Amino acid sequence: MTERMRPLLAGNWKMNGIRDCLPEIKAIAEGVKHPLSEKIETLLCPPATLLYVATALCSDSPLAIGAQDCHQDVSGAHTGDISAAMIADCFGTYVIVGHSERRRDHGDTDELVRAKAEAAHAAELAAIICIGETEDQRLAGETLDVLKRQIAASVPDGATAETTVIAYEPVWAIGTGRTPTRPDIEAAHAFMRADLIARFGAEGKRIRILYGGSANPRNAKELVGIANVDGLLVGGASLKAADFLAIYGAYEQLHA
């Protein structure tokens, strides 16, 4: 039997957070110390300006710290960018690549996302590769085609469960308070699982597939119980320790 990875609950702070927010990070770090942390992995991705101090705050906590993007090159004349090696140098262990906001606002293509994921792997970081359809694509019935295309082009050939996480974020649901129906999520995640197994064999059974898109304390209990949902990528609800820890608590009944 193939061993499944622990579910991953990841928070993406996006362009939010200054030093005044450090108590929230500390509270999250302290809140995930109870025995549930052995069964659920937790991660917070604050702005790059807080990476180093965040890893210091979490040095005795199971809470991992990651970044929200990286450049595909190790170094060079790339003003304003940070490399995967720089993230690792700040003791980060994860990096998000291909988020829809990067794809939309910065023109990140599937090929560029793959290059960034490869750079993350080279720096011994785990890459969270985001994929998902727009509302127009959804209404046109193209959701599964989009997911298949993005997995094929964005995920490196050498991906493993230890180095790679897939995050399904319907673009139309991010920050809107809208979520797909349970059957829609089940269908999308089952499709992605089958696609990963077809490409990576037994390893495809272990690669975690997160759901993102307006995940919050109110819907977390239902979301974490859906088949092939191996965790959540949380946006706005991760900014407050109380909300993030409430979502974390949704796993308690599953592991009671």
C-alpha cells in the first residue's frame, strides 16, 4: 500500500503583513503545537520581508514557513526578485508558484511556473504549484481541460510527493466568498488524482492536492472531508490566528 502524506494546511498572506503582525504568526505557531500537529502539517507564507523573522519565531514550532514566489534563476540582474536559494537561506522550506494572481498580474506562463518549481526543487524547497480555471472557462465547460493542461505544463517531470504539492484554486472563487459545490470539488480533485497517477505512477497517489478559493472557518469542516482534498491553501482567513486555528481545528474530528 502506498503511504499517503500528511494533509497540509497552508496560509498565503499575499501582500499583507508588517512587523505589527508578528504576534499573529507567533500565536499560530503556538496554536499548532498540540498532538494534532503529528497528523496535520501546517505552513504559513508571509511576505518576503517577514521570512527571516518568521522562521526565527517558529524555530520550536511545527509551523513551517514559506514564500509566495521565486525567480527561476539562482541569481542575476533581476531587480526586485528573490531566488529560491534566498528563501532557503532564510530557512524557508516551501514556495508557492503559479498563483493565479501571479499568472494574471505578472504574466507567469505554465512554462515559467515549471521553471520556478524546478528552481525550488534545486534549492531543496517544496513547490506548491497552483492551477485553476477562470469563470469564463468554467462556464464554457473547460475546467478539466484547463487542469489537465496546467498540470502537464506546470509540473516538472521529476516531481515527488516530498517536493511538490498541487493547489487547485478556481480563479473565480479566490477572495470572492464563492466556492464550487462539493460535487464540483470532488470531480476536479478525482480528475487531478487520476491525471497525476497516469503520469507519475504510485508517486501520483502521494502528491498532495490542496483546495483553495475562499476557504474559511465556516466551510473548512466540509472541505477537509472531501475525497482527494489533501489540505487547504487559505488566503484572507490565514491573516488572523483565530481564523487559521479554527480551520486547523476542523481536522480534529477527522482524527478523533
